[in-house]
Amino acid sequence: MFFNAFRQVGNDLFAAGLNNSHSGNLSIRVDEQHMVITKTGCMLHHIAYPDLITTGINNDDTNTAKASREIPVHRSIYQNTKAKAIVHAHSPNIVAFSLNGKHIKDGRLWLEDAEGRYYYPNGVAVIEAKNAIASDEVAKLVIPAFKIAPIVIVKGHGSFAIGESLEEAYHWTSGLEHSAKIMAISD
């Protein structure tokens, strides 16, 4: 039922250059207790049924160890927001801007193109964590950042986007990277 959405978004992320061969992860909320999340280390653009792991939002089970290492962040998002889907990507221009500080003011990346200003009128929060990958620290920091926009940038790492579907979360991811690419070209 939802396999096609995982496959399509995984393919689109790779085709758009927003992830490398084995990076990024996706998940959907099944109900208040369960999520389906991509397997750690899977190739999103070649996703297969065994790459989708059903596990708990609040508790570990026998499948948890197979889930993406970013599971603490996905769990925190589902526990603290109404998100139904999450896309985590390593978009090159977004990561570059998070590192060089260009266009970041007051902890937010400010977009300059018309689409960027329209979709992200309050900018996009850029959070910084000592351990930016798969950490409880990131899991805590992303939650207040979602009050600014449906996507959050983790400095030096990538973004987490939320939505009603994987397609919507992908929209926020690809839109932000597109605006950042325009800014990179115009700098």
C-alpha cells in the first residue's frame, strides 16, 4: 500500500542529487504506536520490501535494531508533532550553507528567491548539535524548530522534513534545496 510512495520518493531524492547512494531515510506513521522506517544503510533509490521496517514509536521491539540509525529523531518527531511522514536528506547546497553561514541570521536560513520566501516566510531553522548524526540531542532540537517551518536543517548534516505524506515532506526537501541552489548560483 505505501511501498510505492517509499520507492518513488527514494528514487526522486537520489535522482535530484539530494542523497548519495546509501544516505537519507524515510518513514511514515502507521498509527500512534507504530511507524514504518527505512532499514539502516539501505539504498533509497533501489528500495525493496525488506528495506521497510515496522517498529514502535515509543518502544523498541525485535525490528528496532534494523531500522535507520536516525530512529531517535523520527521517534521524537512522531511523539511531539502530528507529522504522518518524514524525509531526511543530505542536500548539498543546504549542507554547504549550514557550514559557511551565508544567508543564516538568528539561527535561520533566509531564502532569497520568490518561491523560497513564499514557502518559508520565517526562514528555516538551522540547529547545531555536538553529534549531528542519530543523536538524542538532534531529536530534542528539531521539535521547536518545526514551529518555524515544516523542515529543519541540521548544521553539517542535512534536513528533516515533515508532512501528511512522503510526497509532501519531499516537496519541502526539494523546494528548500532548489531555493538554496538558486542562491548558490547567484552568490
